[in-house]
Amino acid sequence: VFRAGSVILKDVISFILLRNSDGSLSQQYDNFNGVYYYLGAYYALQPAKFWQLSINGRLSTIDIQPYRDLPLGKANLNIYGNISNDLLLPKSFKIGVGLDFSNLSSDQFYHHRGYSNLSASVSKEFKKPQLNVYIRANDIFRTSFTGNTALFLPYDSQSYNDRRVTTLGITYRFGKQTVKVTQISKDDNLEESNKRL
């Protein structure tokens, strides 16, 4: 699946950092205009009976109209990707592994930090009772960034990401999932309806 297009941004409310006369910084909310361009693709395949693989990617950039007298930087290409794997194992075990990533990008006003995130899960499904036991975990890779956060202001910032989440869960379904079929009675006065039925 391929997708491409552009989004016209008209009076989008956002914020910008401004320098005051005394040298301090203030956060100013205002309306912004611009155009957002994107190109994406999604591909799913099954390399083996037990292996399902999907790949999702997107390229995007943005063109913001000049705001007051603030100098604009250059918007670079944002690259986002996602890879997901599902492995079906014997005895109703299932393993999932996924990776998300995005590069360091600029929208002409700010730098947006790149990241990568790895997630994994193991699940076991029982038929009787209708029970599903799973454990999921994800880890944002430790990444740091130092640079001009706002492109036109002479100050630096540094960030450090280190987040891990682990979830243990049990899903139980009550009752049976059945579909009841009732006999449809004919009505000679509704011949067209009977034909459709």
C-alpha cells in the first residue's frame, strides 16, 4: 500500500520561543501556516507459515511560512519506520517483535529528537478455558542529543531517554461465541423483499 499527499496548515495553533528585551525567553502561542508533505508505504508478507512480517515507512517534511521577523532554519526529511514480526509456535505460543525508529528532524523552528524503540511479547492461548496469558516489554534505546533546540536562539539543551515498560496480563473470555440462525417466514405481499432475502 502506497500513500502520498500534502496537508495545508491554516491557522494552526502552536507555540514559539521569543527573546524578550531583557534577554529572557518567553513562550508565545500563535497561529501558523504552512504545508506538510508525506510519502508512505506499507508491505505485509509471510516468509514462512509460522512467520508474519509487516513493514511500514514514511518520509515527510514541512514548509512553514515565515513568522514575524524570526529567521527560519531548513526543514530536513523526517524518516519514520516500523518493522513488526509475529512468530506462531507450536502449542499456541506466539512471539512478537517490533522496532520503531525516527531520525533527528527539523521543522524550521525546532529540532525534534530522533528515537528508536524495541518491543517484544510472548503469549500463550488456551482453548479450555478460553484464556490468553501474555507478557510484553518495550525499551526506548538510550539516546542523547545536544544542540540548538530552537534554531534561532543561542542556547543548548540535552535530553536522555531511558524508559522500560513490562506488562504481564491475562485475558479470559466468558461463554461461547455462537451465532443463532432463525427461519425467515415468507410474506406473499412482499415479493420483492422475499427475493432479496
